Amino acid sequence: MEKFAVDIKKLVQTKREDDSRKNYFFIGMTHFQPKYSPSSLLLKSSKASFELQITNERLKRPSLSLTKTEIGYFVVDPANLSDSVLTGRKTFVNPPEYLKGRLFSPDIHYTVYQAHTGDLTVRPTCKPGFSEEDYTASVSPNIAEGQKLLKVKFNGCVGNKGVRYETNNLDFKVRTDGTVYAAHPVHTPSKQTMFVVTAWDHQTLERWETMVRLLVGDKSQHSGHKQKGKKNASADLIQQQSDTLLPWRQHQNSNGLRRQKRDWVIPPINVPENSRGPFPQQLVRIRSDKDSEIHIRYSITGVGADQPPMEVFSIDPVSGRMYVTRPMDREERASYHLRAHAVDMNGNKVENPIDLYIYVIDMNDNRPEFINQVYNGSVDEGSKPGTYVMTVTANDADDSTTANGMVRYRIVTQTPQSPSQNMFTINSETGDIVTVAAGLDREKVQQYIVIVQATDMEGNLNYGLSNTATAIITVTDVNDNPPEFTTSTYSGEVPENRVEVVVANLTVMDRDQPHSPNWNAVYRIISGDPSGHFTIRTDPITNEGMVTVVKAVDYEMNRAFMLTVMVSNQAPLASGIQMSFQSTAGVTISVTDVNEAPYFPTNQKLIRLEEGVPTGTVLTTFSAVDPDRFMQQAVRYSKLSDPANWLNINATNGQITTAAVLDRESAYIKNNVYEATFLAADNGIPPASGTGTLQIYLIDINDNVPELLPKEAQICEKPNLNVINITAADADIDPNVGPFVFELPSVPSAVRKNWTITRLNGDYAQLSLRIMYLEAGVYDVPITVTDSGNPPLYKTSIIKVKVCPCDENGDCTTIGAVAAAGLGTGAIIAILICIIILLTMVLLFVVWMKRREKERHTKQLLIDPEDDVRDNILKYDEEGGGEEDQDYDLSQLQQPETMDHVLNKAAGVRRVDERPVGAEPQYPIRPVIPHPGDIGDFINEGLRAADNDPTAPPYDSLLVFDYEGSGSTAGSVSSLNSSSSGDQDYDYLNDWGPRFKKLADMYGGGEED
């Protein structure tokens, strides 16, 4: 008997090629497969210690005795044994659902019973299927035809007869023994090729599938390939009995040792999440068998080592022991892909890098989470069991391929529990809520509140984590209640001739949902109204039926109506629901008599007669009818509209007579029709009246003479140039109009002598000169026009013809046009004389203006050059005087010989006391003593200019000033006289400056002495 001690926190996996006696022992998630069949196996954990006494010598009933244990999970896999008996004195419980058939050999189905104090029997039952869920093999890029790749194992329980294999890849086939081979030469450029192998039983038609993964490498060696030789067997044994991986192996050939790279695929390393340590925690040891020859340093690279997240895994560079440094979280990252490297002390590569796959084993550390906390659904009332309502969904962050992430649903509570406490059920896997019982009635229960629980671990309430959500299920209304009248009979009253009047209101009762198609009432009249006088409209608020008159009723025709009405809904009744007898009712409507207006049976009445009938002629009788047969009333007539006042109507019998002669050509006639409106009124209470229209079609008679057109025309003196087109207009209509006859009267005789008429057609003729030349002027030409009426009418009209000389184009010339307008030679001469007189007056005015301007230029003041030293020039027509401080240099007086440029100035008057605006010319210096003759002439000329100029300043004339007030020494200017000089002292004038020097000399008398 041998004993093996195994720490169950580690995953120990060894490979056995040729041992057909396989015994698997499982605790939790750890399994162990010994090379030999031990008689005793000791399994240890931090909480329990298990020692199994095993006897395995191909006995049918081996005995497994438990010597020491505690409550926990314990499963035995007696491979190749038909039965096993486990004896012990401890109590065991069923393993969780996720352990069943998942972590064990897939060809064995385990039936585990709850143990009790005493013996526990485990009886395996066979389940057909592949031994592995997937197979992996390494192959070269180029695969030869018929090359074996790997072998899949299928257990049919009763043998594999009748089992056939096939693949979904035409490049590969499977033999009956499970060998997978290449159907033809295959080139695989990708790093990995995957396909599915299917086993199917042609008798039962059952199918099973497994996945085959081909990894492309330098050499192909599938994982199931059996190695022969003692060396390899010894290496397997060493690797199986330790936690050391030898990914780099050697084998002996005729030439000695030779390296074989990656002889087999390294199995994944499984690490449970949420481990409590202690950390770092060893996972596996990696070593090369060359470490006995040289010193080797190991390292790992990849995500989790030297790439973020950093330093999750580490490796001892000397021993090759690989560690995890902290707890793992599968929901954060489920797997890691690392590469292991082996180099010598100089950093030279000793081995090719190998791939390490680390999978984080999921633990149940996440609760299911509903997508919504409240779900809203609906179901029709009266639905059958199994009717779908809604779907609730919860997600679990744990691995969905394990029980940790497998969510199951159940209904916890239902409120209200009417009519049954289990009205709904839920599909535990999909979350679909369906009805499970009949009896849903919205009129009793309108809404259900269902609490749904989602539990992982496939719904195991003992080990799974749970969460809840609320499902609100609304029972929707169906039309399962027909509307019913509240009473069987209704009545109403309506006056005759009234429309849009509500006669009666029909009330109904409906238990369905208000204001829905199942509740909204629709009323129909079944009988009693063949003429369609009534309709029933639905009040959208109260759902009442309003019987409304849409076509006026007549008391004289029907005094009452008996209606039969039916009510239904907008939506049809639900299946199986019949219409109630209370959905039909009777309505009695009474018609009341009112005074109706008289009416004209023929409205509009049309009569035809010739125009011009004499006054007092009876045209027709336009009478009205009173519809009130049961009332004794009189009808009287009157005119309502008679635009031309041509008609009279008899007030008692409606006889129409003419009040004037009817004229078809009147402006009141439209399209030969005259229209008048009459009123017929009864003497009822209140009185009523009606109107009627009489249309008179007037037939035309020949009562209008034709009128000549045009009234005026123009023609050339010579007849060969043009003619005048004439026509006629007649107010009558056909046949009392054209064709017209145009004639020249015989008197006066000059008409036919000078003119002639040529007929063109029935409506037009041409007037032209008969003689070769006619003097220009305006001529009145009489023309007689006769129509074609019976009897015919004619009229002689005058056309004014203007005869004028014409140019070569036949157009009147200007002179000719004037002459033709009626202007004689005398008129033309008078016009010319007027024009000449007007031009003469304009010329005289211009000459006068030129002379006046010349006189203004010749006016000069006689001023002594010695005295003319004024600094300012004052304009005395400005009462305020001149501007002060004007530095004005008065030019010296020139001799008459030098003033020619002034006298020759353009029209206009220039004042001699004003300085010229333009540049002053330079004049020769005058002699000190001027020539007496020149000065005298100059003074005389200046005096004449000053005398004739009313605006001249007071240099050489006496000015009369108004009274300036009491402030003056002299009362007025007129008081100045020369009778006495004793009281007159004018010396102060010398102080007034040069401008008053002349005045001071005149009155001072100094120079006169």
C-alpha cells in the first residue's frame, strides 16, 4: 500500500500514455490522477483531511473506505468500474449543480445521492459523448494527404457500432476509430485552424460534437500521440510526480541527443479568482533539462508580466518557479497569455520561447443584476393559459459557461392573489412570463404586481446569489361586455322644418374600459326612418346617443316617428361574447306643427315674349302655395325686386302685368332676360313669407336704326391714294341687323358727284372720291344705312371727311393737316402776326435792360482825389451804417478816357460808389490839376446817373430823414438852414474823419474864403 500526499490548492496534472486503469479523485475543483493504483490516498486541505482506502484490482465491486473527513463535497470517479461503494460514518451533502458532469470525465454521468449517517452509494451511469470537449494538436504548415493528425475518443456506452464521424471542413476526414487525417494536401498559412468533428448515430439520429484545434508549428505532434521508449516514459513520470513543467525535452536517436522544440502543447494553468493568499503564490515551475549543463535564467513576458497590468505574475529567474502576486478577478480579465524564455548567463537564447496560457477560474462572486428594476407588461383579459406576457432579463458578470453565471428565474410573490395565487409562471431559463391559469378579468383585477427572483448557480437557493425585480402586469381590456341601454324606450319632440336639433338622449351602460374602442358606443337606426330624417351621434364624454334631425320633417306628412335603434362598440365583441337583448331600444318622436312660409311651386319661373308690349299687358300669374293645410290663412303678394319698375303684381291672385314698355336693349337686360323677385306672405302668427323669381325672356324686334361708323375720317386730295372704310352698328340682334345697305343720297347733288361708295360685304363698304381732285378742307358727307329687319329701318348719318394733301406714302402733310383742320389763310396770318408782336416785345425789353445797365455803369461821384482818403465805404441804405474798421482803399477817380472798360461792361447797372469785385486794373496817375473840361463832363454825367438812380447814396443829393427823437440838438434835419450862422458851429465835423471832410468843408466855409 502506497500513500500520496497532495495539496489540493494546487492543480497537478500529469500525462499517462498507456495505463488503461484510470481512477479520478475530486475535491472541490482539484483533481488528481496517480500513475499507479494506490491502495491509500491522502488528500489534505486547510479544513479537512481525507484518507481513502482503495482497492483496484479489476474487481467488480471495489471497496472505498473513508477514515477521516468533515462535511464537504466528495465525488468518486471509478473509471472502468461498474460500481463503487463508499463507506463512512460522516454525513455528506449533494454537490452543487455546476459540478455535475462538468469537471469530470465527460463519458461518465454521475448520480449522487444525499448521504446519511451510514453508507453512501455512488452509482455511475453512462452518457454517450466525446471524451473531451475539444482536442488540440500541433501541425506543420504543409500537411500531406492521408497524414494522421490526432485521434478523438467517443464513448457510445454500448459500443461504437453504428456511429459515424464527419467534419465541417472538407480538408479533413475522420476514420471509424476516431483518427483525424488530411483528405488531401493542405497548406495552412494561419497560426491556427479549427473545425468541428461530429459523431452521429444513424439509428437514433443523435449527434455529438467536439472541437479540433490545429496549431501550426515547426513540427506536428498532436496531444494524443503516444510516445514510445523508456526515456520518454521516465520523463513523463518525473513530470507527473512533481509540479515541474519540462516544455523542452530531448530524445535519443542513432546520432545521440537531439533537441525537439515544443514537443507538446503546454496545458493551460488554472488560477481561481479571489484567492486569499498568502502571496506570492506558486503556480508552477518551468525548467529546461539543459540546466544540468549550464546556468539558465528564466523570464516571462506579456500582459500581466511586463505589460499592463504589470507584475501580476513573476518568475524566479534561477529556479523557474512562477508565482501569482495578488488575487485575480475573472470579471476584470479572464485569461493571460505569457511567454516563457530561457537564456544563459550571457543572455543568449538557450530555448525557444514557449506560450503559457493562464485562465482565471471563475468563482460565484457576482449577483445577477436585472436590466430594469421595474418591468411593465400587459396581457388581455380572458387570455388562455400559456399566453406570453413579457420577458425579464438579468445578467450575471460571472462565467456564463459555468453555473456561477447561469441564472434561473422564479416568481416569489403575486399581488393580488385573485382569482388564484398562481396566475403567472416564468420560464426559469429565458425569463419569459406567461399565464398559467384562466380567469383574468380586467373588471375585477386591473393590475398584478409580480416579484421575480433571479438566482445564479442554476437556481440553487442554498448556494446561489439572488436578486429581485418587480414586474407590473396590466390586464388590458377586451370587448367582453356589450353596451346595454338603461331603458327600453325613449321619447322626444321636434318642430317641423327644423334641422340639427337633438330630439332625445339615449343612455347606455358598458363595463369595459371607459373612452376606449371597447367602450365607445356606436348607434344605428334599424327601422322607422326610411327617408333618413334622423341620425344618432355619440357624445364623446358621456357616451350618450344624441338623436339629431338631419333632414327636415313635415307635420303635414308625418306627425310621429317610431324608431328602433341598436347600440354596439367601435371594437367588435370578443370571441364567444354575444350581443345582449338590452342593446336594442325604441324611440318615439312627435312632430309639432308650425306656421310654414308660402312657396312658389315654380321658382324661378321663365316666360317668353316680344319686347315692346304695351303697358298693362297681362304677362302671367305667379301664385304661391301655403303648405299649412290645416290652417285657414290668406296669401298676399308684393314686389320685392323690379330694377326697371316695368311690372305690377296683383296682391290677391299674383297676376303680373306690365307697367312700362319692355325694351330688350335696356341696361337692365342680361342675355335677353329681365329678372324680378316677388314676395308671398301669409297672415299666420307669426306671419311667414316666401319669395319667387320671375324671368322674362324678351324676343327682339327691329326697333333700332343702324348707326354709321366712323363719324370722322381723313382722305387725300387725290383719290388714287386711299379710301375710307365704313360700317354700321345696330342695337338689335340677328336677324334685325346686317347685312347693311350703304347709299349716298341724291340731294345735294354734289355728294354723288364728288363721292362714291363701293360695297365690300354685308357689314362693310368703302367711301372714296369720284373726282380726280378735291380741294383740301372738311366736308360733311351724308350716307344712308339700311338694316335687314322686317320691316327694314334706315338712317342717314353725316360723316366728316377731312381732305388733305398727302405725301407719297398717302399720309397727310403738315400744311395739309392744318388746312384740313379748318384753318384758313386769314387765321394763319393772324397767328403769324401775334408771334411777331410777341418777339418784338421781348426784343424791346432786352434793349431797355441793356440801356439801364449801361447807365448804372456810367454813374460816378465827383470826388477830390486829395479828399478821398476814406478807410470805409458805407452803404447808407443800411440804417445801421457801414461796418467798422474796413480797410478799404478807394481808387482814384479816373479820367473819362480810362473808363471805356467800364462803359463797355455787360448788361447791368454798376454803382459808382462801389468798389469793383474783380481785380482792379492799373491806371495811369492822374495829373494834379485835372483838365477842366474833362472834370465838368464827368461831374455832369455822375449827376445824371445819381438823379436817375433812386438807390444812390446821399453823396450828391439831399436826403430827408425821419424824426430821430428828442435826443437831437436840432429838432429835425429840416431845421438846418443857412439864414443864420451864429449858432451853427460845424467844426466838430472835422473830428469825424475823412468821410465827413467834404461836409465839414461845405459848412465850415474854410475853403470858400
